[in-house]
Amino acid sequence: MTLDIDYKAIGLRIKAARGRKGLTQGHIAQLTGLSTPHISNIETGNTKLGLPTIIHLANVLDVSVDELLCDSIHRSEQVYSHELSDLLQDCTVDELHIISELAKVVKKAGINSAKKVRKRRTKAEIAAAKAAEADNEVAV
């Protein structure tokens, strides 16, 4: 059995956790004993990292290992629920409506089709998609 580990997703989660703490890659490097370029390669998914490094980074970033690995483990409902809850906290009514409609489409399409497009999008990509959707609603 082969295990597909999404190192890019792990890197994005590490970068997000670092951003939430307001730390630079250099500061994380100092705290972990890793080099700044190595931290950069981890965050971009250009390098594989072992369990000791993941644990060390999780401790430095004050997050659970589950939070960093949830894209590669099957039972990660709690992490996704927490992530969604945080995301929804400051949404406008219009954003909540769009998110609700998207959730309905994903649920209706089924889990297999949703897994095929399980790519993390940047905030800029999400904002562009919302703007495009708003433009489409105006055009209709």
C-alpha cells in the first residue's frame, strides 16, 4: 500500500500557522535549528520532512500535528470543522450565502468528485472566484 503525502498542503499549513503567529521564516529557523532556505522549501512543498521535524514545527507554531497533516490523514473531521468555523466567523451575509450554496453543490455531487478538486486555494483566488460569481449574478 502506498501512502500519498501531500507535502505542498503540509507546507501551506505550516506557512499559515507561522503567519498567524506573526513569525518570519528566519525566526522559525532559529527556533527549530533548521536553515531559513529549508523552512522555505518545507513551506513550498519542495522538500520532504520527517516526523521529528513535523513535531518540532508543530510545537514551535503551537498547533497540533493533526492540523499540519490533516490533508494526508483520513480521520481529520475535527480539524476541518475548526477551520471552517474560523473561516465563517467574519463572513458577510453574502459570503455565507455563497459558501452555503457551494456546500450544497459539493454535497450533491458526492465525495468522490469533491476529492478530485481538493486543492487549497489562496485568499486571492477565493476573492477572484467570488467576484466572478457576483459578476455572473449581475449579468443574469
